[in-house]
Amino acid sequence: MRTTTLSGSVVQVSELALGCAALGNLFHPVTEEAAHATVEAAWDAGVRTFDTAPHYGLGLSERRLGAALRDRPRDAYTLSTKVGRLLVPDPEGGAGDDLAHGFAVPATHRRVWDFSADGVLRSLEASLERLGLDRVDVALLHDPDDHADQALDEAYPALERLRTEGVVGAIGVGMNQSALPARFMRETDIDVVLLAGRYTLLEQDGLTELLPEAAVRGRSVVIGGVFNSGLLTAPRPGAPYDYAPAPQPVLDRALRLLAVCERHGVPLRAAALRFPFGHRAVASVLTGARTPEEVRDTMEQLRRPIPDALWDELRAEGLLDPDTPVPAATGEAAPIGEAMPSKEPS
């Protein structure tokens, strides 16, 4: 699997990255054996970039990912984690569960928002302990939506110092919106944005500001949430979108995308997975998995040829803007970290 260097850094990422929220029992329990086997399957498929966070299962994802990678050469993979939520022991001692936050784990800890410089250092120190590692490669500010000023004024400078000191190789922000990351692009020297759910086949809000800013400034974007919480894997009534049942207009649009893909003999999830690689600022696509079978299916879809005619019909149907870049019609993902070959609007 091809890799590229995150712009402005020395950190390399594989074109496909494994998002490890599911290893933290996202919505449903995952056994220790299944979690380990999922990471093994990703490694066997050539994935060398792994993303986690303290938020995922109250640290369970970090512990499982660290254990699964422990016997791998440390220089052979890239690991990113996040800061902004500190885990504080809960006085109830895990009497309840964490499903209110989406994770099927005992509520042994509570999350405390903290984008102070001290919070950044404490968060990374705790993450390293859970991971069982001596360093992470990428540190991301996690969801600073309601803490923008503190994240910019306190957390970002702390990350910048850590990067200067070589403690981390690259820094950035990970969010489910594009406006604030675009502000970070303009006002700071971050290396990367992890954008989840806002640059997909279903919606391209990331084209409004963020991706053009990244392209102009020579910065990288990693795209997560390409299936929009699962809607683009199997659109149907009740299918999830942004972790809730999809509103009818959103479902109708997904069904129209499905119909176009079916006319070209392409699974919708294959087109959704490949779509982001059309933009030259996209360095990697991050997908989650909870089983080895899901990893293998993702790899199969990534390598499916997508005909130019499919993108043309999506444009003709008004499902893609004429100026939206799309990948070239090859059996591989578009080259990353360079100007992308793309099908020009007709």
C-alpha cells in the first residue's frame, strides 16, 4: 500500500488508515480477540496508519491498539491520538455504562474538556501509558467546537512546542465540521486536519473552505466518515447518519447515489471510499472496522475500478457539483500527496 508524507512534517501515512473507535466498543462490545484480529488484518492488508483517542471507550481503544501493535517495529507504523478530553475516575466506580457517549463500556471514568497547555501534556502522558508506547506520531486537537479560543491560544502552542522538541512528528485537529479546521489552517501552522463526515460522496461541505485552504497552503487532510455513519453502506429507512436515523431528504439522496452506482455495477461503498482521493489535498482515507472481514471488504472496495461514466452521471443527476474533483478511472486509489489525476468536469 502506498504511503505519503503529511505536508510540512516527516510523518508518513498509508493511503488507507484504520480508525479504532470500534476497538473501544463503539455502540456494541468487541471481544479482545476480535479487536486484536482486526488490527492484524489491517496490518496484513498493508495498513500502516492507526488512529485512536482517549474518548473511544474511555481509553479502551488505546489500550487494545497498543497491545495489538506491541510486537511490531515502532518505526514501521504511524499512530495518531487526540487531546482535549481528560479521563477522570468516576466516583461511582463504573456502576453505570458509557452508552450515553456511544461506548459499551463501564463508566469507570468521566470526560473533562481541557484544552489548556497542561491538559495537553497530561492527556498525552496518559495516552502513552495506555498505549504502552514511548511516543505518538500525530497529536490532534479533538472536537474543540465549543472551546475554539482555548484550543487556539493554549492547546495549539503546546502542541507546536512538542513538535519542535520532536516529541510528536505532526500536529493538527480532528473534527466533524469544516469551518473551524479551516480557521486553524489560516491562523496556525498545523500539519493535518482529520475531517470526519464532511467530505463524502453524500456531502462536500469540506470544499467550501477547508480543502481549498489546505491545497493553497500545502497542508494535508485525512478524510474519515466516508460512509456517513453507515448510510452509504446500505441506505434504507432507519439507516444511521451522523449517529442518528437519517432524515428523509438525506436518505433520498443516498438512495439516488445507490441507484447510479448500481447502473454502473459498482457498490455504493466502493464509490464512497474512492471519492475523496480525487482532491489533491487528501493524504489518506480513514475507515473503522470491528472485524477482520470488514477490513478485507474495505480493501476489496478500495481496489475496485470506478468508471468515469459513473462520476459523469452523478454530475448529470445533480448529485455532484460540476467542479467537484473525482478520482481517475483506475483500479487503484489516486496517487496521494501530489496533484491528483482527476476527471475534469465535462
